[in-house]
Amino acid sequence: MKTLFAKAKVIPVLVFSDAATAVPTGTALVAGGLPVLEITLRTDAAWDALSALVRALPDATIGVGTVLEANQIQRAADLGAKFAVSPGFDPALTEAAAKAGLFYLPGVATATEVMAARRAGLHFLKFFPAEQAGGVALLKSFASPFGDVAFCPTGGIGPGNLADYLAQPNVVCVGGSWVAGAKDMANQDWKGIEQKAEQACAAIKSS
């Protein structure tokens, strides 16, 4: 799974207020070159959106984010999700993901949290909230003591700082909502979403 994240480089973080927008949004992102999608469990529409996307885009890699409870992991796995992401590190979620056979990416923001996750056998972590926690400077400081740990920074990342994050040796990919925001979905701007995905891919190639 880490290889898929590394190949994708940019993971769209999607918040669906209406499940009907899920398939056209996902289709536009995949068409634009971003095949790994994270659906956040922040809205009532999230589970229906996940189910619809798994059915409509069998070649995409679809997972869930903002996972806070162990039962969410099993439910996501039952619906066909391939990975789960949480904002922080919770050993109970690590155990639930292993039991469900779901790839798990917990969030960390401090050296102490990195050490705890590493002790649990996790060496690929979400760095969240990236910009607020210290951004690229903190990732650079993590590189030496945690040489066997890689990160997916999320939080405050967009076109303006995307290349800076991806240039870090300990960064596998980044997550962000800018490629498909609430306004894009409300306006049904599927072409605009596809174009932003293409622009992200172009930025990756030039970085």
C-alpha cells in the first residue's frame, strides 16, 4: 500500500456533504491522474459516498479518513475500503486495522507520538496538522532521529507548498483537500476538479 501512496504522491482528502457528488468527484480526480482517494468520516454522507465510489471506481484505491473509533475500521473494510487514516495515534485503532486487514495510517505531530507509533511497528505515518505542527522544518528535524520512518503530511498543504513537502526525503506523499473542495462539488465543477488534479500531477513531475 505504501508503494501506491508513493506512486500517487497527492492523496485527495474528500469531505462529502452529499453522497450524490461522490462518483463524479472521484471520476474527475482519477481522470486527472489521482487514483488514491481518502473519504473523511466527518459527514452523514461519508458512508454512502464510500460505498458508491468503491462500486463505481474498482481500479481506484479508496480509503477512509478521520477514523476515531475501532468499529469504523471494520465497517470501512466491509464496504471495500483499502486503507484507514486517523488524525492521531491510537493503539486500539492499530489493533482493529490489523484484525480487519486494513492498511492503517495514524497521525502524529510530535517526536513522542512518532516514537509510540514506531514502537507499535508503524513506520509510515500521517503528519498532521502539518503546517500548524511545524511544517517542512519539523519534518527535516525528524529525518535524523527517525531515519526509518516516512510521512504523509496533511493539513494546510496546497499548490503553493506542495513541492516543498514532496522534496523532503522522508515524505512519501501529501494529503490535501484543495483539489476537490466543497465549492467545487456544490458547483458541480467536475472539469475544474479534473484540471486541478492534472495541475497537481504536473507539479509532482516538475518537483
